[in-house]
Amino acid sequence: MTIGPSEQLQQRFRALSDPTRLQIVEALRFRTRLTTAELIKVTGNRSLAHHLRTLEAAQIIRVVGEPDRTRTVWEEVPIGHRPQAEWDESMATDPEMTAAIRALERATTYRRISRMREFDDQVRDGEWGDDWADAAIGRDYQLQLTAQELEQLDEQLAELLERWKKISQAGGADRAETEHIYVTLAGFPVNLGSPR
């Protein structure tokens, strides 16, 4: 059965709206290919069959070679190899699409928070040396901007991070003493209440 572009996007958004599935995709993005047994170890979840089938059905991950209970090898489907579903403005008013987007936003926000907590716990437990603990970035800024200025800030930060991404990729995994670095940015208006 063929599904339309809106249903394809909803299926992907829903597939990624689960913390375990986000962990699976993240692990495959960093490590390229992992077996089911390795994914169980990474996620700490012994029941991955449903999650793997859901991601596979949404064409986010795929099996490499022949499937085998715990030795099945998985990889992320490169974005260019996934069926392309173009965004249509009518999708913005579709309640099902809105619900799928909100669920994905919520899941990714929780994953960001979880990542930060994990790092703090690992530093406390001595899993990272002082050099990495000191190099870690944690900054909060309160700015007063227009919506247009916030969009400009986003574009400039994206350009900067794309340059660092290219530097990171150019060096390859062979560079000594490199680690995978998780960078997250968020900028949004807050209601601080009215002054008294």
C-alpha cells in the first residue's frame, strides 16, 4: 500500500517520537552500523524488536545483510536514500500532523535534557578527565530580540556549526583524542510575567 507525503512524514515523526528510538538513530549516526545486541547494550533496553521494526517501516533505518536474531546489523538510511516527502502548507493545519510534530519536539527536548544529565553524571563519576569536563560548553544568555533577529541569529549559528562539522568530518575518525561532541542550541521567547 502506498501512502501519501503527509502520512510518510507523520510516520517518520511518530517513529522518532520515542526516547529509545531516538537513542537507536543517534547511536547509528555516530557508529554507522551496529548489531541488535550492540543496540541493546547502548539503549539498555532488551526489548528492541518493536522499536527496530517501527524505525525500519518509517525507512529511517535498515538491515544490512541477512537478519539474525541478535546479530542483525542495522544502519541509518541516508537521508538522500529515503523517499522524499515534500512539506505542503496544508499539512500545517492537519491535526494529525500537528500532533506528530509536537510529539517529536517533546521527545527531542527530553533527549537533550537526558544527554546533559548523563554527561553531568559521567563527569561526577570520573568517566571524563578534567580536560573534557573543563572544555564542555554550558552557557545561558537572555537576549531581547525581534522574531526576525532571532531568525538571523539562528542562521549565523547554523553557518558556524556547519563550518565546525566540516572540520570534524575532514579529520575523520583517525584524529587522536577526538570524541563525539553533542551540541544543542535552543532560542525561544519566554514570558517572564509583567513587572510589578
